[in-house]
Amino acid sequence: MTRALAVLRPEPGNAATAARIAALGLTAIRMPLFEVRPLAWTPPDPDLHDALILTSANTLRHAGPGLAELDRLPVFAVGRTTADAARNAGFRVVSVGNKDAAALLAHAQTRGIARALYLGGRDRMIAPGGIVATALSVYASAALLVAAKRVDELRDSIVLLHSVRAARAFADLVNARDQYRIAAISPAVLNAAGTGWAGAVAASEPTDDALLAAARKLAD
């Protein structure tokens, strides 16, 4: 049996992942757990920073006009999607990480970065310290109400986990983990989901393509 793939990430990423699933000839179940909303923020002085660290394309989608004040800063991004969004917003991307934020920061340090600015989500913040001089939240993910019946309907699917918060939230929603199979976008996200699942796998790199490839191993 080829199992459906359940997409829990918020829009517009939910629709994008569902489209990739459909292109593979598989069935997508769309059940976002969160809704992304912009936050009010004030751009800091770009002259006090030497790079911009980005870990999510949501930053580019929701930061608003203040982002343009920072476009002189070179960007270090996690993942191709984030990098593409940064380029489309007029930024110069100097490095694209294929792991996680910690690996990206370590790489940026080797490039001489010492006063980086991090912009991200309220629930996925990198704390100031080390090479990060300033960290600001520009968006937040608000939890959506999900009926228990909808969660039960995912027992025969592979549940895709795109973030640590989603992993923890989904783990809290289920009553019997041994009846669900999960695929996580990174080892850190898989670890956040905990143990006891009927099947669990992490993507080889933090991209949708790698996540879907990993999920297909559980789906067939």
C-alpha cells in the first residue's frame, strides 16, 4: 500500500508541499497546525551588523517594508527556499546551508562574520550570543484548533514534520504514537517528536525534496 502524506506546515508552504506530493503521483492530506502572522518590529541600524542570518522564507514573506532597510547586508540562509526568497527580495545571498541554524552560524563564523543580525519567527528564535549581535522576531505562528477526528484520520498516512514546534504539537495531539508514522525535515525535528512511533525517519537535508524522499521510504 502507498500511504498518503500529511502536511502540517502553515500556508503558503502547505500548498507548496502538497503540490510537490501530487507531482510525485502521491496523495496529500492538508492539515495545517499553525497560521503565520506578521509581528511589528523596528529594523536595527544595518551599519552595526555585518550579515543577515535567515532560517525561514516566512521571514521574507512577513517582515514587511522594513526589510528593505537591511538589503546591504549579505545573507546566510538555511535551505534553497529561504535563499531564493531572499534573492527575490533583493538580497545578496553569500551562503546557503543544507543543515540547520547551528551549522550555518558555525560556517558564517569561518567567513569572518562577528556581528550578525538574525530575523525569524517568535517561536523559533536564535538567541543573541556568539556571532549573533541582534535577534528579532518578525512573525509568529498561531496554533489552529484541530479536531481529534482529523488527527485520527492520519493513522494510515505519513505525517510530515517541518519544524520543532510542529513535531512537539503533533506529538501532544496523538494518543497512541505506535499507530502513526512520521517523517521529519531534520534530525533535530525528529528528536523533538520523541520516540514510540510506528515508523520515523529524518530527511538527509532540510529541504522539501529530501523530506519527501525520506517519507516515501515509509509510504510504500
